[in-house]
Amino acid sequence: MSDIALLPSVTTFFRRDHGMFIDGRHIPSTSSNKIGVINPANGETLAHVSDASDSDIDDAVVSANQGFKVWSRTSPAARAAALFKLADLMEKHREELAQIETCQSGKIIQISRAFEVDQAAHFLRYYAGWATKITGETITPSLPSFTGERYSAYTLREPIGVVVGIVPWNFSTMIAIWKLASALTTGCSIIIKPSEFTPLTILRIAELAIEAGVPAGVLNVVTGTGRVGKALIEHPGTDKVSFTGSVPTGIAVGKGAMEAKLTRATLELGGKNSVGFLRDIDLDKAADGIIEAGFLHSGQICAAAERFFVHRSQIESVMDKLSLRLRALKIGSPLDETTQFGPVTNKQHQQKLAGFFATARAEKSTIVHGGNIPDGPGCFVEPTIILANSVNDTLLNEETFGPIATFLPYDTEDELLHLMNSTPYGLSASLWTNDLSKAMRLIPEIEAGTVWVNMHTMLDPAVPFGGIKASGIGREFGAAFIDDYTELKSVMIRY
Ligand code: NDP
């Protein structure tokens, strides 16, 4: 097979002079600094975006505050209607958005279509449904009445204000949609700062939002480097940051937000997610599960697993079966519909992964499969299996965010639990077994925000998602996001 042809609308979009999306339209940046957006599959420059100036940032904040005034007074039903329409428009432009996303991120086209468009639209509709269901509660105050007076109280959930949504490069569309949907559903406005590596798709979606009826100023997109994100978060005119990214940047963001003016912060950070296979598991099922848990989108998924614990008696067989599956993966151009495994998203990340391979060799971990960077201009990395020497090996402890599965054998279930929890992170984990009683007893002992059984990496908008320990603060999805995007106001009445 060969690459699909790019739609004319996609090539035209790449050629545009991209500015900022502020006050409902594209406006030229006042900065002359440009950032090249590189196609990681072949190293070619796709487009240029602007690195926002301080005055661009100020303009976006003014626009978002004006947008907030309008949107927070818009009826919940009208807010929901605009978001449902945006989901429809994303589906209408499915192929265009998927192609832009694949070109900028290297994500295989099937994943761009299924996740970055179809799933993102599904999430958007789920959130839109909440707009009309956000409620406070009525309370009977507890104080005694002294002179016959009575009291009544109730709470209001009020939108927090202007949200800054900081988005990483791995799922630039879906994660931006999670943030804009949370903000717009609750009546907030938002300024999205995409990653400098993947800024394009959300610039196109912002135009669709206007077509869907979202008023000007409610959704703004400001492009640039981390400096731009920091300036937005610490700006006196913003009220909350919703950040998704790495742990070190997340800690800096949290500190900056607190110091600025106790700006509220939701931090969805990285992880080093564990998988434990109990002895009763079918070994083919285990090998298929590892592909699902560790290699989808070349492992560049925050919830993906990187640490795999298998009973000592089974570990060789599991790694053999996994090697066979990895050998059969079709690695190639992400625009070829038959490709199963594409490049990683940028050169810096490819080099970081090369560094992990060097560390594994230096520490004398066993590289069972892969462990190399193929020659060529694309950011390809071999899918890799590593057998660690002990729980202290770097590859079992540091997040690689790449297609690297590191294994360690265990002997007893107590040891398995200890190994699964021996990480400062706690985003996700999975347990694979047919023994329901054992699973039910082990689940409460596992230190992670999400525990899957016989599956891994599947996110559902109805199920809250977020990290414990060093993997973050706050929850997305379900009803849990409402607390993070609203302030609770108490009202008490004497009569
Ligand atoms: P980074 O932390 O490097 O960057 C995330 C975003 O923050 C980017 O938009 C980046 O801009 C911006 N940024 C960088 N510095 C600052 C700053 N000082 N202030 C404000 N914003 C800043 O993460 P990556 O983009 O490398 O993404 C990968 C990481 O994201 C992994 O650790 C992964 O686990 C995590 N992640 C977590 C998820 C979750 O839900 N828990 C989901 C997806 C990813 P720029 O790109 O321009 O530098």
C-alpha cells in the first residue's frame, strides 16, 4: 500500500500564514518569531506558526474575559447545543482533521480518525450533556433557632472564569477537546496553548467552534513555546489552569499558579504505569494485552504501561510471544492505511528514547527485542522489550513515553503488589487474571488513579480519570470535572 492523498483543504491549510485565534478569528501575531511544524514521518516542514508575543497574550486574555461575560450568562441548553454542533462539525470534517493531525504528530491515520476525531467527538457530546445537569444542593442549617427565626441554605456551582488549557503533543486534539469541553460546559471561557510540536489541528477546530455557534472570545488559541504557557498561567486576567504534560513541567506550573494568585490548577501528569499478570492468565492473551497496553501510538500515551511483572515461570514465554507479535507489526508511513506502527512525534523525543536505550545497555539490562533507532529522516524508534536486572533499573523507574516494555519476574503475589506500587507515580495500572476473588482483593491495594482488569489504556468519558501520588491533582471526565471548573458558592437565608 502507499500513502493516501492529502485533501486539498489540508495542503491549503498548511500554507496559511497562521496567527493567533483570538476574539473569534485568526489574527496576525505581533511577534515575528516563527515555529516550524515538522512532519515526524519524513522531517519535512509542514507549516509555520507564531511564537506569541506579550501583546498577543494580553489580547487573548482580554478576549477570553469578554467571552466569559457572554458565555457564563448563556443558558446551559444553548451551551450544550453549540457543543453538540461542534461534535457534528468535527465528524463532517473528519478526514481533514485526521490528516492534519497525522501529518503533524506522526500518529497513524487510523488512530487519528478513530481517536482524535471520532472519540474526541464522543467525549464532546458526553460533556455537552452535563451542561444542563450541573446543580448545587439545598441544606438545612444546623444552628438552633433562638427567637423563632428560621434558616435555609443552598449552594450554587458557578463557572470559575478564564481557563488556560495547556496541551501536550501526544493527543493534541483529544486532550484539547477534554479541556475546552470541560470549560465550555461549565460556562467558563478558555485559552488553549497547544504544544509547539502539534499546534495545527486545534487552530482549525477553533474555526469550527465559531461555525457551531460558540461566541467570539469563548475559545482562543495562542501558539508558542512553554514561555507562552507560563505567561498565560501567571497572567492576572486568568483564573485556572488545566495542564496536561510531564511531571517536572507540571510541578513548575502548579507552583507558578499558586504564587500568581492562588490560580486553581488541575494537573494531569505523567506516569510509570504497572501491569501485573497473575499466574492463571492465558499467555497469548497476556502478549496481546501488552501490545494494547504498551505499544499503541508508539507508547506515547500517558496511561500506557511501561513496567510489566510476570510470574518467573512464565516470563520467557510471554516475552517470546510478544517478540513474535512485534516482529509482525507493519512499521512505516503513518499516512499508509496498512501501517500499524509509526514514528514518535518529534526529534527531541526520538533522541530521548535513544538515551534510554544507551542507559539500558550501560546498566546491562537485557534488550530482548528492538533497542535501536532506524536510519533515515523520520523519527522512528524500534518497538522494544527489555528484561530488567532488578527493580532499581532506570528503565523500570523513569517514564520513557515511548514503545519500550520493561519486564521483571516475580515469585509471590505479595512481591507483585510491592513491585507494582514501587514507583512515585500513580496514574494507571492493570491486573490480568480470571480469578475474580483475587482481583477484587488486590484492586484496593494498587496505588493508581485508574485500575483496569484484563484491559489497559481505555478511557471512557463517563469514568473519572486522573493521577494519584506524583501523577497529578484533579480528575477529568464523569461528574468529577465539574468540581475543578466551578466554584461553590453558599447562600444562607434567614426568615
Ligand atoms: P511537557 O510537560 O514538556 O509539555 C506539556 C505542555 O506544557 C506543552 O504545551 C508545553 O509547551 C507546555 N509547557 C512547557 N513548559 C511550560 C511552562 N513552564 N509553563 C507552562 N507550560 C509549559 O510535556 P510533553 O508535551 O512532552 O508531553 C508528554 C508528557 O505528558 C508525558 O510525561 C505524559 O505522561 C504526559 N501526559 C499526561 C497525560 C495525563 O492525562 N495524565 C496525558 C498525556 C500526556 P511546548 O510543547 O511548547 O514546550
